[in-house]
Amino acid sequence: MDIFILHLLRSKTLVLGLLCHIQLRLKPEATPLSVIRPILTRWTSHYIAFRRLLQLHTSIQTLIEQDEGSDESEIITGTTAAKSKAIEMIAHLKDDSFWIAIKRYVFTDSTLVLIKSHLEPLAYAANITQSNSARLDTVLLVFALLYTRFDCLSNTADTQVARAACTSINNRWMASNQDVFIAAVVLNLAHKAQPFVKSSWFSAGLLTVLMCRLWS
């Protein structure tokens, strides 16, 4: 349903124009934002689209209130089918549970920019590991970041997502050439063995054996 809302909002040129006008009225000094249509084959676009939808929350609510107070609706227009979809869209946008369902995975930073915490670490990971400067040590540290972020989700509603993400990351790690990744981090003078837990597994002696095994 969330995707349906995004596509329907994006398809209504008049609604996009009204949203732009409302944003300029609320914050004349700010650059107006538009609804983003997610691309099915680019999952990070969903992260960006939902973040934008949350940024437009106030403007969307203002638009609906303004439209309901007018004699003729500027949102519910077109054919019977189009009007039916618009009515359904408005019903969802007015439903607090719709926004709560999205904000359940949201935190607010100091600039009041709402970001989905389920998708944010994945989007960061994708951008970091796909960059030209990504190295083996970068990949392992990103894996650790992802595992930590999902493992720290304490909300009961997040349990299934957290478990699935941590299991997937763990399976990937178990199937990888662990020695190479560990060596890459240790040989990075900015990190050395600091990212690893202090245990006998990462003692100077065993790390030396690991390096010799890779060298041979």
C-alpha cells in the first residue's frame, strides 16, 4: 500500500503543484520538495522515496485539510476509477496508523530529518561497498556495522527483521574467506586489531599464524 500511495501521488501533476505551493507558503526560504517514485530494480530508491514522503508529511496533511475545506476537490478528479483511487489514497494519508507504521522504523536527528532505520544502514552499506575506494577491510567493517545496527533493534515489532538480517549477515560471513578479510583490517594502520573483540583468537601470535597461512 505504501508503494501505491507513492505512485499515485507522483502521477497527479496538480497535486504535486499544490504541494509545492504549500511548502513555499509554509517555508518561503526553503526549496520545495517533490514526491519521489521508487524504482523496482533499485531498492535504495525506496529508502529515499519513503524518507521524502515523511519529509512531506506536514505539507500533505495541510493539502488534504485545504482540499476538504474547498467547495470543489482538486485531488479527487478524473474518471470514476481515478476518483476511487484518490479517495482510497486520502483515507490512508489521513489514517494515523499509516504514518505510525512508517515512523515505527524512524528516528529523528538534530535537524529533524526523518530516516528509516531499517533501510538506512542497508543504503549506506550499498553506497560504501559500491564505491571505487572500497577495500576488503571496508567490506568487513560494513558487515560489522550492519550486524550491530540490526542486533540493537529492541522494539518487539522489529524482532523478525532483526533476526532475518543478522542471520543473513552471519551466513555470508561463515561462507566467506574470513582470513583475507581479517588480515585486511589488521594490516590497515588506522584500525589494526582494534575493531575485533579482545580475545585469544586475535592475539599477536594467532594473527601472525593467520598472516603466514595467507602468505604461503
